[in-house]
Amino acid sequence: MSESHGEEEKVAHPKTTRHLRAPIEIRVEITARSQSFTTTTRNVAVGGISFESSENFMLGDEVNVLLYIPVKKELELLKVASEVVWVEEDLGCWMVGARFTKFAPGDEKRLREWLLEAVRAQRDGQTI
């Protein structure tokens, strides 16, 4: 019985961090089809983001995402290649989900650490 309990613990931890997602609004710059625009995230996860857009996207569209991560009183910029994985119409605009496909070296770790801190801060009632 302790053997299966140990397996559950091993499986539970990676799922928790891999699927870490939070309703965090930060500034992002989206570049697609040789055009750029700035918007706000609705959710941020280690694996991707959702954001609002006045432009419609197609599944599979490649987009570059520039995340403006607030760290202390500074902003860190993380540039991530991404792919659109879902699109929903929402009151005359579009909600778009993008999966991160390629980080600059070290940026995935920086995003994961920041996201863990942000989730803890939200849980404790603090602003990010």
C-alpha cells in the first residue's frame, strides 16, 4: 500500500507545476502576420496564455508573445514563440489561447518561478 501511495505523490507534483495557471492580468505584446499589438492576459500558465484581441486568429497561427513580467518594481521581458490553440468570440472581440512552443534560454524557469510567486501573493491577498 505504501508503494502505490509513493507513486501517487510522484505523479501529483509534476501535474501541479506543469498545469499551474492563474487569472493574472499582465501586459503582453503579440506579434503575428507582421503586425503587433499590446493587450492584457486573462490567464497565465507555464505552458501558455489567454488574451483578448480585436483581431481574429486561426488555430495553428504562430504568434510571438512578449510578456511584461512585474518583478519587484521593475519589468522583465520574456519573449516566447507560441501557437494559437483555441479562439472564442466574446462580445465583439476574441479570446485567444496560445501554447508556448519555444522559450529563450532560462526564460521558462524565470516564468515558472514568477508564476509561483504570483499565485502565492494572490492567495495571500497581495497584489502582484
